[in-house]
Amino acid sequence: MNKFIIRISIILTLILFSCKTTRTIIKEPIKEYGADYLFEQLKNNELKFDFFSAKFSIDYINDKNKASFKGHIRIKKDSLIWISFSPALGIEVARLMITNDSVKFINRINDTYFIGDYDFVNDFLETNIDFDIIQSFITGNDFTYYENGKFRASIDSKEYRLSTAARSKLKKYVKESEENPKVFIQTIWLNPESFKISQVHIKEIKKENIKLVAIYDDFVFIDEQLFPSNINFHVIAENNIKVAVDYSKIVINKPLRFQFKIPRKFTQIQ
């Protein structure tokens, strides 16, 4: 039960947004551009932040299993993601913190905690994600530390589409401990007016039967920047997982605290 809760929490971390699948309809023809130009526009229009916080509500579906959560997320860019789960009356029942190399979880329901690394996440999802990928999915931005040179540009359903059959991490960011650096097949759709990501699909070349999909919608202005307040996230695998999350009270660039203290009486689980 403990590991089930941790795994759900990590999946939710990957997708903290919600559930409208409609996409903006552009009536006028759009101009054709090359991949380099589209990537430049994508990067120029990404959410720029040092700190991010928001409240959320989540509906989680795994085949016939359903669950709902509420809570609060905080992010320090490129450093850590902190989540507090408070399903009722604002009382916290669990807390999760993810850094570049660790996963920590406190379960206040039964006084236990977990400390591990990304092997736990990747064994469960049967994939090979890292902090950069998680942060990018949450914020609606593109990956930061992956190469951009192998994409092709096209137009699809009145949106720009960037696709590649092989996207890998930049060599200078590959850790010595990574024996098999991940290589992804990836497709990105861009809104032709805002150049914000409206949808992204990724799957690892070695595990093409596992696919991660995010659909971003209901963009709102946060400090004069567009941000997707809703996302559909779908893990397509042997057991399909869907998550719908609604955001509220979004704040960026306000310094935050990331408290994570494990009470002495809590028992560690493996």
C-alpha cells in the first residue's frame, strides 16, 4: 500500500495539470517555417521562472481504479519539486520531494517514509525519465538538456508539428553513471499564434510500447506569460494511466520554502 501511494504520487508529479482536450482552432492558413525557426519561437515563449507554486486537484484513473487528490506544488527550477497532498480539510496526509538524483516521500497516514532514486520511478513506469523531463512536463516547457538538431517541421491540423526519431541528452549533461543514455522518439505540437506547446508525445526507442502523452489547454497569463492551467496526461502501457489536474492560485518567481523533515518515529520502507 505504501509503495502504491508513492508511485501514484510520482506519476501525479509528472503531470500536474488537467483535463480539457480541445485544441485551439485557427481558421486562417498558417505559414510554413523550418524547425530551427520554430524551436527558437518555442524557447522564446516558454515559461521563464525561478520559483513556481500552485494549488491543484487531481483525478487519477488506472484501468478500473480511480482516485482524487488535492494539494500544493512548489518548484525551484532545475533543482527540486515539492508536493503536499491534503485531500480533506487542508490536513496533509503525504509529502513528496524530487531532486535531480533522489525521490523522498512521507506518508503521515501510517507514519512511514521512503528515500530512493529514479530507479524506483523508472521500474514502475517501465521507462527512463529524469528530473528535466518531469519538470518540462509539469511546466509545459520543452526539455532543457536535450539536443534539438534532428527535428523536422510540418503542419498538422492547423498547428506546427516538430518530430524526431532520435532525441538524446546533450553529452555534457550525461552522467558517468548512465551506462545507456536515453534516446526518445518525440513529437511536439505548437500553437501557431503563441508558439506554446499544445501537445507532446514521447517514447523511448528501446521501449516503444511505452508512450507518454501530455495535452495542454486553458492557457492563462501569469506575470504576462502564458501558462497551461490544464493538462491531460496519459501513460500508454500495459496498464494505461490517465490523470486530470486542475490548477489554481498559480504564482511564479516568489521565493519559497521547501520543508521536508522526517519525524523520528516514522519507519523507513524499502
